[in-house]
Amino acid sequence: MHILITGGAGFIGSHLSERLVADGHAVTVLDDLSTGQMSNLAALTDQPGFDFVEGSILDRALVAKLVEPAEVVFHLAAAVGVKLIMEEPSRSILTNVAGTENVLDAALRNNAHTFIASSSEVYGKTTKFPFNEDDDLTIGATKNLRWSYACAKTLDEFLALAHARESGLPVTVLRFFNTTGPRQTGRYGMVLPSFVTSALEGKPLMVHGTGDQSRCFGHVADVVEALCRLMATPKARGEVFNIGTDQEITIRGLAEQVIEATGSSSEIQLIPYDEVYPVGFEDMQRRLPDVSKLKAAINFRPKLPLSRIIDDIIAERRAPVPA
Ligand code: NAD
């Protein structure tokens, strides 16, 4: 099959590209290398059936050209990470809304099965747990720009599902919960790689707020397995899925586990949100997915526990940098 992956030089996209090429598919990656990097695709650049195109999802003509031969599109390109969204909100909104519009417009022309990367952020401040795909979504005030990411992803979902309803476009919405593992960078505010780097350098692990907020972390290899199974499942078309695990840990607990796994002498430092983000920044206390729909559709249970994710990131950080 011919598959286009936007954002394929990024963290999830590069792992997915490797898997799909290994499964015998022809894969084209479109990426502007803003947060992704070529080194993520080092194992693929010489492989037959793999093609990399540097460019933006905001380039309508380029997107149309690359979608045309594709039977499946994984649209993962986006401005990602709370830190980046807070620093460059208008560019992030444009990328996450107009870019998706371009991809869906192009997919309509050849009826490509299009997977739209959404996020657990769309659940916003919902306090009904676990989060189910059919639940109401509760986001904060527009003056708090943090919610622009959730809103943009929500609009992406609406647009995809509207095309499914109006034109029969095969779409699947992927609401990713915290996905982590090797190649994820801590530069844009991703918590686990930042903790591992700090612990290995003997620096304090900066925990925002009280550290009592909890998250569920999934290994990127498990997530890629779920994506491949969804691709092969006709039942996934027209549907929204939570993608992740339902094993919760507080951020303080995560920091403690990283310190133990690295054998580091680092300490945990609690930092008030106001020192990191603009005053009034809101965080979610819990993000717990209901994964029963994913399990029912593809018989999926994540295999790799948090300890394995941490070990894999430590091993990557300790590996010698290639010359
Ligand atoms: P990532 O930053 O590693 O990947 C995003 C990729 O998109 C990068 O390679 C970047 O260079 C590329 N990109 C950004 N703007 C682009 C543009 N205008 N044109 C072309 N390429 C562009 O992040 P990731 O964690 O791999 O995220 C992949 C997708 O999953 C994103 O849509 C993100 O919103 C979603 N997501 C991820 C998580 C997670 O925990 N990793 C959670 C929720 C949602």
C-alpha cells in the first residue's frame, strides 16, 4: 500500500514510518523539520519504498500532489507541546487548523483513508473519569491561549467527521494520550524525556505545580501497533478512538521513578505554574482514557509498562552519539 505520513520525521511519525516500511508498504513522509529531525529517519533514508519530502502541510499544492497517490494518510504534522503552543500560539493555530484542512481537501479527491491525530487535550477540564470518546468536552476561556491547541484539534475532528458524513470520506480520529519513548524530545515541554535528561545530568527534576496531577503514559511501540491494527480494521472508519493506556501515575511519582531508574542523586523541585507559564495558566489534574472502544475494535492491550518506557529512554540517552 502507498501511505503518506505528515509529520513523519517527528517522534510518533518516525516510529510509524519504520514499522510500515518493515511491513512492506511504500511510505512517503512530508515534514518541515520544525520539531522533527532527519536523524529520526536515519534507518529509512536508503530503504526502497521510502521517500522523504521536506515541506509544509500549509503548502496546498504540495499536499495535493503527495496525497494523490496515497491510499492511506496518517496526518500527524502539527504544532505540538504546551510550551510551543504558549510561545507561538498564532502560528500553532494556523498549522493545526489550515494544515488539516489542506490534508482533508486533498484526501477527498482520491478517497484516501485519513487518520487525523487529535489529542487528550480536547477533553479539557472535564472531571468525569475515565474520558469516553462520546463525552462532552469542556475547555477554558479564550484568553487562556493554552486551550487554543484543544480547540484546533477539536475543529480538526469536526472537519474530518463532517467530510465522512457528507462525502463518505474514510476517516479515523486518533485521540492520543501521553505517548512517549525514544526519540521524544524534551525541548517542547514533554515531561518524561525532560525528567530523564535532568536525572542523567544530576540536575533537579522540575515538577510543575504540586506534582499531584496524574497522567497515563503509553510506549510509542504499543501506540504504533494500535495504529497499524486500526488501519487494517474497516470498523475504524468514521470513528474516534482514545489511544493510550489507563495506568495512572502522578507527575511527582513519575519523577521519583525516573530518579530511581537512573540511580541519580537529583532532587525534585516543585515550581509554581505562574513561574513557568503566564499567570492564570490552567492544567488538568487527571487525564484518564476509557480504552474499552479501542480494545473492542482491535483487541488491543498495551504490552509495555512505564518502567520499560523509562528504561528505553535512558538507554537512548546513554547511547553514544553516532559520528
Ligand atoms: P512531533 O513534534 O515529534 O511531531 C510532529 C511533526 O510534525 C514534527 O516532525 C514536525 O516537524 C512536523 N510539523 C510541524 N509543523 C509542520 C508543518 N507545517 N508541515 C509539515 N510538518 C510539520 O510530535 P509527536 O509527539 O510525534 O506528535 C504527532 C501527532 O500526535 C501530533 O499531531 C500531536 O498533536 C499528536 N499528539 C501527540 C501526543 C504525544 O503524547 N506524543 C499526544 C497528543 C497528541
